[in-house]
Amino acid sequence: MTSAATPPAVGSPGPGGPGPGDPGSGEPGSGRGPGSGHGRRRRTGGRPLALLAGIGGQNLSLLGALALVLTVFGLLDDNYLGWTNLQVIAEAATITGLLAVVQTVVIICGGLDISVGSQAGLASVVSAMAFTSAGSNALAGTAAAVAVGVLVGTVNGLVIVRGRVNATIATLAGLAAYKGIAQLVSDGRAQGYVLGDPVFVFLGRGKIAGLPVMVWILILVALAVHILLTYTDLGRNLYAIGGNDTAARLAGIAINKYLVAVYALIGAVAALAGILLTARTGSGQPVSGSEGLELKAITAAALGGCALKGGRGGIGGTLLAVALLGALENGLTVEGINSFWQNVAQGLLLVVAVVVQQSRSGDRAVGLPG
């Protein structure tokens, strides 16, 4: 292979689009240096254009769509844009947001995890059952849930890496298996009651500076992952793995270790989402509350600009997509529209996101030219 003779540097763009340092990628290092020929022109007259370029076309589209949704439903219902309802939207989107953030990471490195909803449901059940078994001990409940989350995430990674199983197939199997385990250990019913415990009450219903605690948790997790992807060698290596795994391997990156670690991270954050689900509903939920979360997470990551082939994406776009999905879902609910239409809307948005990615990438279409 000719590419193996001269491997690109770690962090170079993969075949699916610009890499983390390219203009328009939304990642660090984009743009021209201070010594470029266009530096003076940008400093004197192009600041607004430079700002828009820094935001990125994908994010601008999401901002426009979000503004449109908020405006339409705000005109239809006077209370839609009220502070109380905006908090409801943010709180309802938190669990999806946590899963979408880690889904972004795994997609960037060329993988996928369809089992995140089932992992969250399993962690929710484990947190409530461990809480009850330990004599209403919140620390025991949360620790058990996180341990189970890391375990199932690591299992996913090992199946993919050691078993050489396609990530979609491996995590599709996990989707069914972890949901089945959650139903088996809980007998298919909600488990425990945690709202008598101050820790769970604080997590599910507390507020800091006017914002729900759940939203602050999402902000902190998203910020930590953004820093990891943007400012560390670990993050640059993840982009390199997704962009061109052959070049990354030749550059000395331990791809298998990175992939197992990423899936373990997904398990840990999915467990956190399950704990918040328990705190929000008051009991461990084996299926209710976690059903369909995997589709929402993947849709948000795709809408946010993640290339499903890997090598491109960012947390900012994903969070905007989560906000868009949350605002749309809440608006449909407020207007009394059948909840089944929410599933239709999610499916359509996912298709639109993939079609836009395909058209921008310039890759050959899947079908024959017609």
C-alpha cells in the first residue's frame, strides 16, 4: 500500500473529511497562523466572517433550526419560552445529552455503540437495588451502578477488539443482552424507592444557581470530554484512529487499548445517566425511561456534525443537536401532538443528517448512478 510507506502525521485528516486541525472542522488548530498572507485583511475587515467561520456551518445550521423551533412553538404557546419550561427542556435532555457526548467520542474514533440505552437501564436497576440492599446507602447504589457500567462497556470493547466483531453488531448484541439482564434481575418491574434519600433527591430535583443539578452534571461531563478531545494528545489520537487507522497504527498508537478505554468510558457515563434516571423517576427502571435513548444519542451526534465513518466531530455541535431534539420533543408534547410523531421526527432528522454528510464528503453514492 502506498499510504503505508508515507503515513500521515497523527491527527491528519482521514478519508471522511477534514481532520482536527483543518479549517471548517470545528476542532483546535483550524485557521491560519499570524504569519499568513491574509492575516491583515482578516484583522481589519473580516472579523465577523472569521467569527462565523470559527462557529462552523454545521453549528450555524443547528442554531438556525433551534431558533426556528423555539420561535414556532413560542408563538403557539405563551408558556413555552418561560423559564420554567426551558428548565424542563434542559432537564429532560440531560440523559440523552450524556449519552450523546460519549457517542460522539466513539464515533470520532470510528466506532459506534447501540447499547447505551440498555446500559443506562441496567445501571438504573442496579443503583436502586444496591441502594436498597445496602440499607438505603446512596454511595453503595451509585458505586455499584458505575462498576457495572464500566464492566459492560469493557466487555463491549473486548468483544470488538479481541473478537474482531463489527462494532455495530457487537453493541446490537449488547442492546439485547443488557436489556434482558436488567429485566431478569428486576423481574421486569421498577425496583426500590430512592426519593427518601437526600443524595438522590439532590441529583434528581436539586438546583444550583437556578439550574437543575442534572444540567450541571451534563455541562461538567461535556466540558471534560471537550477538553480531552481538543487539548490533549489522547484526543488527537482518537481523531487519528477514526480518520485513518492504518496510519495511526504505523504512528505507534495502541489502537486496541484506546478502543477498549473508549467503550469503558461509555459504560461509565451510561451508568451516570442510569443513576440520574433513577433519581429523576424515584426507582430503578429496567426499560421505561431508557427505551430509545440509543437512537436519540446517535441522531444528536450525527446532527452535530460527527462523520459516521470517524475522524470528525465535536462536543459543541452535539450539544446543540441535543438542545434541538429536546426543544422539538417538548414542543410536540406541549401542543398535544401524538408522541409517535416524535419517533418519526427523530428518524427523519437522522436521515437528513446522514444525507448532508454524504453530500459534503463527496464520496460515491451507495447505489448505482441513475
